[in-house]
Amino acid sequence: MAAFDWFWRAMGSSPTKNQKQSRAIVAGAGAERYRDAEDAELRAAAAEAVDQREIVDGEVERDGGIADAPQLLAALREIARRSIDLDPFDVQLQGTVRLLAGDVIEMATGEGKTLSGAMAAAGFALQGKRVHIVTVNSYLARRDDAWMGPMFDFLGLSHGAIHEDLTPEQRRDVYRRDIIFGAINEIGFDVLRDHLIIRREDEVRSPADVAIIDEADSVMVDEALVPLVLAGSEPGPAPMSRITALVKSMTEGVHFTVSPDHRSVFLTDDGAHFVERHLGLDSLYGTAEEQGGSTGKRKADGGEQQPAGQVLVQVNVALHAEHLLQRDVHYIVREGKVALIDSSRGRVADLQRWPDGLQAAVEAKEGLQVTEGGRILDQITIQALVGMYPEVCGMTGTALAAGDQLRQFYNLYVSVIEPNVPTQREDEPDRVYATGEERDRAVIEHIVEVQASGQPVLVGTQDVAESERIADDLTQAGVECAVLNAKNHEAEARVIAEAGRPGRVTVSTQMAGRGTDIKLGGADESERQDVLDHGGLRVVGVGRFRSQRLDNQLRGRAGRQGDPGSSVFFVSLEDDMVAVGGAGSELRAQPEEDGLMPHKRVLQFVDHCQRVTEGQMLDIHATTWKYNKLITDQRAIINERRRVLLDTDAAWQDLSYHDVDKAKELEGDGVPKNVLEQAAREIMLYHLDQHWSDHLAYLDDIRESIHLRAIARESPVDEFHRLSIAAFGELAEAAVRDARETFTAATIDHGGAHLDGLGLKKPSATWTYMVNDNPLAGSGGSVVGSIAQMFR
Ligand code: ADP
């Protein structure tokens, strides 16, 4: 830590000072202060500890502050004992203090973050703030709500969990409570659905003041730019099958080149001519204006004739699917469908799709039925979603290494909370080999040796294909092992429960979010002493990950709650991470006979490579956010407009003013005022939403195609800004113009506006999914990455 002190001072924050402060607060709380207090006394002590302000009519309003933190913690400690039978450790209370101060806390797996977070939620709620505890899935939301609920009940705070099985009415009810547990995607989908209501009373969410985000690094960094999408049943154009066939017939090195790091594929001039010749096009490289007509807008109906720009996008997407996305690394094929693999969690990402064209291109590549994408009605990234909360804090096992991103994108600081019992894990220096083959041989030899000693081994691999290869090699070497990857995560709980038995070998992909702990000696801990005697769990990493955080997530599986344990990584200079991070640098060192390179210089080089890949991810994040920020800002303007339309009679005012005759006629027919206002409102909102959806499709198009065109004058982001701002400027105007036409043409009576007759039907069904915008993340790159590269 010492090495970072200057840095924290420079940042105006000192972890040491914060730690001292929170230790003092916890010490001030004491362990026994309210031991003998009556329940009512406890409640009063908790309420009194937060700032309150009398307001005129005698009601008490909490104005959001903590008057007496030690008292609050002392009360919460005793309440936790009585209500949920957990006696909070001092370190858990320290975590609560830092959460209440608005930090992201780092607490190791198994240290009891759930309780720390729940006590912080109670602290916020007592101040009169509505709290969302954001989990990674609905299972955890329900589990934690049931588990921690009695503590909130004790304080008279209402609470509940949002999950898939609730009706809109039930959701609305849960959102009105004080403390709400919910998975990030469930909450996000509700935001999207609320963006499309046509009556205020249909809104499901109530505004929240604070978000406490669990697994904060996964959610706010790894998944930050995953858009959640609400789509309607109107199908979009599927990619042309002849493009898939054409791309398959192209030759690497002649028609296209693949960058050495396998992140990007580029069409050569010959390749472009090849496509133009076969598809009978003049030029693949049109400008955006040419592609979309004079307004710069894409034609909503798609149509048969595809503009050159779209062909270029499709060719590029097909090349990506064919040459950069690998089966069993980026996706698996299961039951005739392409299932994406979540690169940080190493499991199938059930709700995710790639951006429509890419999903279809991969399906075509695998010879599967191509699924059609719907019309995207609205979307929001997780980063934008998090940005909607006035106050945010979070918790995770590995926050420190995500500190840069958390500060840059969320203005959040990390507080490290020491473990309750000091760690006994020994992290050995990497074993670096010259080639991958030598590394793998050494890994197998090592595991054979460790297993023979009776120690359990957890082997961490980079992807599904590698986990299977290592498992095969182990079997060949006579070692029985269990495999944990995206193909079999149903077996996950059982495999993890047994992974700590003596001599057990478990080969796994990334460990993030794999809920349960590995208990030494098996789920029942019956052989615990045996394993303790052999040094606890041994973690063996095959290749360092692209970020230290992922390395730490793996290491952190050993030595939990003060258990003994150890970890070591086997690395080769041929690893993706080293090749990408070390590109352009030179390393001179002589390997030993078996390929091992134990030189200090080599170890430093590997660390250097990882810092480079981390830096690249940060750049990609920053660049991608520049695109998304603009869309987020534009959406905020639309939301404000929707708010006015929903809550006032602005729509009727405008439309009746522009067709006075029609308005008079309707009033003359005796149609009630509220019906007229609602009819006008629906007409306005219909066109506004329709134009927004068109706008999103247009932005998607320009974003896909912009970096493929040679732009000498401007950077792609600037170009994107220019085009999107121009298009957005016309959006509101066009929506109002269309609404006025509709008002004049539509039949409006006591039953409201009948828009179906005009072909203005809302999609009959909507569905939600998440877009994996980062399909190459697993191998150290992404489609987005290739865009980022071109900025340089
Ligand atoms: P994390 O999310 O930090 O990995 P959990 O919140 O799931 O950890 O808690 C891990 C385990 O520790 C749970 O089984 C929980 O019951 C237990 N635990 C948490 N706090 C305490 C405590 N104060 N005393 C005893 N057990 C605790």
C-alpha cells in the first residue's frame, strides 16, 4: 500500500485516514452498548443517530445525514444479533461506514458483504432515502431480501425483491418500499418499459436515492457498456445470405488481413473490389449522407435495396464472425443456438445477444437458423443506468484494481477493508515459460505432483477450449478432474461444493460471480483437518488474465477466512495477454532447458504486459462511453419531453391549436376533455417514440460504418457527434409534424384515438435482452477495440 500513498494524497483522499476514522467509529460503537436494551430503545437509538429536522406541521423529516455514527452502528449491531442471528464483525461495520460514506469497498469473498451492505441500506433508509441494493441476478436479490429482511422489519423499514415472476402491479408495490433488492438487468428493463408509458399511472418505478451495487467491479466496469435493450416485434432486415457465402470465399492476405493480436480484420482494396464485383456495386465506400438520403436518416422500412454503406457493414460483420469470433472461446453452440459466453464470468450469458448483424452473421457461419432482430425501441447501458442514481456505493472482492475506472467513470473511491482473520494465503511468483507447449507441460506436471500430495487444486483457465484441453491432458496423465465452464454450469454448485476435498482437481474458467465458497474438506467440511494439514487449497492459474482483477478473483478462492492456501500462475510468452500487451517491446532472456525463465526481468515484463492490456481496456471503455454518453444525453432530453406530455395537456394544446376545426368538431361531438387530452397525448408520444427508435437505428448504422470509411478531416467520434446531433435536431420537429398530420387524419371519439386504422400500431409484443457489445473481450480485443485502434 505504501507505494500508493503519494497517489492518494494527490487524489485528495487518504485510505489510511479513512481507515483510521472508520476504525475509531467502530471502536466507539463498542460491542455491548445495547446488549440489555429493550427493542423499542434500540429502534429509538437508531432513529436518533441520523439527522432529523422538525418541519412545520409537526412531522419529522430526515434530511440525510448521520449525527452519531457510533450510535447508529452500535444499534445496528445489536439489531442484527436479535433479528438475523448474526453478530457483525468489526470489519463488517467498517465496511458499512465506508458504504455510508459513498465508497466502493473491497472485502474478500466469504467475509460477509451481504450483511455490511444491508446495514448500510438500513443506515440510508433511516435517513429517509430509498435504497436499491443492486445484485447480479434475481436469485441473489430474493435470497438476500429474505435473509436480511428481519433486520429491516425490526426497524420498521419496508423492503422487497424485484424479480421476473412479479406482475407490473406487484413490481410497482415493491418499488415504493424503503429498501429494494433487484438484479441490475431487471431494474434496467423496468426503466426502459417506463420510458414508453402513455399514462403516468402505468409507471412501475418510484425514484430511488441510493444504489448499493454488489460485485461493483463486474457491474460497473466489465459490464458497464452492455446495453439493455427493449425491442418490439417488428422485424428488422436480416443480413443477406450471399454475403456470408461471399466472405467464406475470400482469402486472408489477399482480400483481407487480420491484425496480429486477432482483434481486427481489415478489408484490403482487392477485397473491396472483389465484393463490388460480385455484388455489382459501384463503390462500397459511400458517405453517410449518400446512404440515408437528404435528411441523413435511414429509411425506416429497410426495403430490398441496400445502400452501399450497409453492405460494407455487413461484409465487415461477416468477416468478424468468420475470422475473429471462435467457437468455444467466445460462444458455444447449444441446442442449435449460439450461446454467448460472458468473458468475465466464464459462463453462458443467457440474456445476451450480439448487436443484431453480428449475431445473425455468427448464426449463418455455424449454419444455424438465422434469428431476426426486432425493432429496437429503446436501450440503456449499465453505466447510464448507474448514473441515474443520485448516490452510488458498492462492494466487491476485487475493487482496488478497478480503481481507475471507478474514479474516472463514476467518481467513486475504493476503501479496502481488512479481512476479519488475517489471510494466510501465499501467492508465489509466476512461472514463466518461453512457449505455450512448455508452459502446459509444466502445468500438468505440477498438478500431478500437488494432487499426489493430497492437496485440492483449483485450475483457472482463460476459456472453454483451454479448460477442455487441460482437462484432457490431465486425464491422459492419469489425473481425474471436474470441469467448470460455460457448457456445464448447471453442475456448478455440486462441483464447487466438492472442490475442496483432499486431492480433488477442478478445472475452471473465470470465477467471478460463482456464488458459493470452496469449503475446505468438502461441503460438510468432514475432511477439513486433512486438507488443512496439506496446506489448504492450491490455486493454479494457466496464463495471467488481461487484468489483475481477474487474477485476484481466481487467487481469492484460496485462503478464505484465514484458511491456509496458496496460488501460482503459469505463463508463457506466447499467451494472448503477453502478445498483446508486449507488442513492440523487446525481451532478452535465455530460457532454461525446460523453457522456464525465472529472471526478475521476465517477471516484470509480464506485469508490464498486463498493465498495457489494462490500459487498453480503459481506453476502449473511455472511447465507447463517448459514443454512449451522447445517446444518454439525447435520451434525457426525450425523457423530459415525455414528462411534459404525460403530466400536462401540452399535446392537446398544440394539436388543437394547429387544427382548430377538428378540435371544435370533437368538442362539439361532446367527447370529454380528458379523453381528448389523452388522445392527443398518445398521438404525440407515438410519434416521438417512433422517431426515437428510428434515431437509434440510424446511430447504430453510422457507428458501425463510420470507422470503415476513410475520413481525413475528422476523428470518428467527432464525425459521429456531428451526424447524430444533426439528426437529433430534426427528431422533435419531425415527431410534432407527424403528430399534427395524425391528429387531423385520425378517428377520435369517446373511445379515444384510433391509430390502428392509420397503420400506426404499437408493436404487439415487446421483449428485452442485453447486447454483448464486446464480443472479442475474451481474447483481449473487441469490435469496439478495433474502432478504438483507428482513433490513434
Ligand atoms: P461475501 O458476499 O462477502 O462472499 P456472504 O455475505 O455471502 O459473503 O457471507 C459469507 C458467509 O459468512 C455466510 O455464510 C454468512 O452467513 C457468514 N457470515 C457473514 N457475517 C457473519 C458474522 N458476522 N458472523 C458469522 N457468520 C457470518
